[in-house]
Amino acid sequence: FESEIVAPDCFDPRRYAFSCGVAAHRFISAKTTKESGCGPCTDQKNISCLAIGGKNYCHDTSLIWWAFSQPIGNFLFRIVAVVVGYFLRCISTIVTVDVVSFRKHLSAMRSKGGPVNLI
């Protein structure tokens, strides 16, 4: 493939690819939300809102399949993940994580110099 179009010096292909991915995700999420009647987040405009569970959260797979397909964790850890997931479905409408706040907390933990373990 050849082209005579010259990209400006400030063009960042990684940032462009990321922006295309975000735009595609928002488009698909909005379309899926309208068709299914439930969505991964109560505020579709807020990209920092990440849904992780609840009655109104659209699950792509079963909790058991999800838990046992994770790369880290022993059998007991996976069973506890399934139980917590079902518990969240029973007691809440939607459970979300504020990704921006989570990233700030993670950066603060890293700046202290100690190891950062999420699990």
C-alpha cells in the first residue's frame, strides 16, 4: 500500500489508534445499550465509569466461566469470586468502579516505593 498523504510531525499513531478504539467502544456500547435495555454504565458519556456487577449489568458470560478463565488465582479464590459476583447481583442494581480515582490511588501507592498488588 502506498500513499502520497504525509502525516504531520506531531502525529502520534498510538494515540490515534487508542482514540479510534475508544470511539468504537462508545459506539458499540451505545448501540448495545439501546438494543438490550441494560448497559455497563449508568452514564455512557463518562468513560471512567466501569461497571463490574449488579442486576442491570449485562454479563457476556456466566460468572463461573469468568472466574475460572482468569489467569491468576487458585480454586478457592475463584469460588469466592463467583460467590461475591452472585452476591453483588442479589443486593445491587449496578456496581461501578471510578477508574480515574483508582488510577490516582495506584499512582500514589507506586510513588511510595513499595510493591503494588491488586490481588
